[in-house]
Amino acid sequence: MKFFNTFDTAASGMRAEQFRMDLISENIANAHTAKTADGTPYRRKMAIATAEQKAQFDSEFSSASFDASGEFDTKSGTASYQGGGVSVASANDNSDYNWVYDPTNPNACQDGDHKGYVAMPNVNIISEMTSMMQATRSYEANATIVESAKAMAMKALEIGRG
């Protein structure tokens, strides 16, 4: 039985949500950064999650598995593992900046459509806080999966002792 795959998949979900929370924290911290090192306002960062490939995921964690075949065996009662976890990367949100009218600001545009406006980061604090709550709940759900799988394993060991 590939019992540890449950832990591996939940752990990859927990890592992804932690990465997402780190990006959200960075977005909130820079919500008022009108000028970065390159001279432009801060751009919101997003976490992009993609499914891990089953073969790649299996090969990385095969040493922790009880069943190396990955096939269904009616005699032993094991089945192939269908999950694969998740990988995550960051990407910039290329939506337009928030434009604030402040002609006295030295960063205000001097000509064009945005004359007198200052480009501010495209970060919405309320949206970021909502995303943070979603990431926290997802992290907690994955932690619950780990605890449930651990409890099932302990029960299985108790059955074997009896």
C-alpha cells in the first residue's frame, strides 16, 4: 500500500499554501510602495499552482512507499496511486496600476492621459486579506488530512496487534 502518498500530497499542498501566504504578505507589505528599485510602482504577485506529474511525484517519493509496483493487486489489496500533489510558482499581476490624482506629488505624471496622477501598486488590501484567509483554510485542510491519515495508520496498527 502506498500509504505515505497521502502525506506527500498533503505536504505539497501545505507548501503551496505557505508560498501563497508569503506572496500575499509581500503584497500587503508593499501596498503603498509607489517606487521600487527600477523606478516603477510595486506590482502585485500571484501564486500559480499546477498539478505535479504523477510519474515525477512517484519517483521523488518512491523510497517512502510500501508498494513499488503502483498496480492494483487483488491479493494484497493495494491500488495504484492517482494523486500527484501540486507545484507553485509566482507571477506578476500585469493589471493596470491604481491611479491616484495628486499633482503635487513628485512622482505624478507630467503629461499624457494620466497627467497629475500618481501610479500606485495594483494591490487591493481587502482582496489580499480574503486570499490570505482562503490560503489559511486550505493549509488547515491539508493539515487535517495528515492528522486523519495518521489516526487511520494508528488504528490499523492497533488492529494488527489485536
